[in-house]
Amino acid sequence: MKDLRLLLRKRTVRILLFGAAGLLLLGAVWRVFFSEPYPSGYDETQAEARISAMLERVEGIEDASVMIVEEEGKPVSCIVVYRGEDSILSRMRILDIASSALHIAKEKVQVYLS
């Protein structure tokens, strides 16, 4: 214990400890604010890609991302995130296209503006 106190009194050791703490803090900040926003392990399915491409052809909808939630191999719900116009007409078009393509009720489709 006495040796530790003597070691911590040295200026070089304190500078190294503060530097290490700063690097850890910098790493934590980088991970929170500059990491990839979406999990990289998620691969878009063919059905999701087809619906995204179909939505992007509609006026007022840009850069659409679709995620289909399945249970026992059947789609039960869908999430759509898009950029573009935030209008009722755009949202209704998204609901119509996604629910028709997946044969699910419109209530099972969630639509979010990016």
C-alpha cells in the first residue's frame, strides 16, 4: 500500500493514468455517437428488398427500408422507415402497398418517417 502511494506521487505515473482514462472515455464517446446506427448482422430479405424498391417508385417516398416480422414462416407485421413527404397520402400509399404485398391487415404495418 505504501509503495502504491509512492508510485502515485510520481508525475509521470499520474499523467499516464489520466491519459489511459481519457482514451477509455474517448472510446466510449466514439462508440455511442459514431458507431453504425443499425445492427450490421441484419441482412435484408428478398421480399423486403422488393417492397422497398416498390415503395421508392411512389411519388413522395424516398429511401424506404422495410422489415418483415414473421412467425412460423408467415408475415405477421411490417415496419417501414422512409424519407420523403410526411403526408397522409404518402403514409396511406405505404400502408396499401405493404399490406397488399404481404397479405396482412393495414393495422399490422408500422410507418415511420426517417
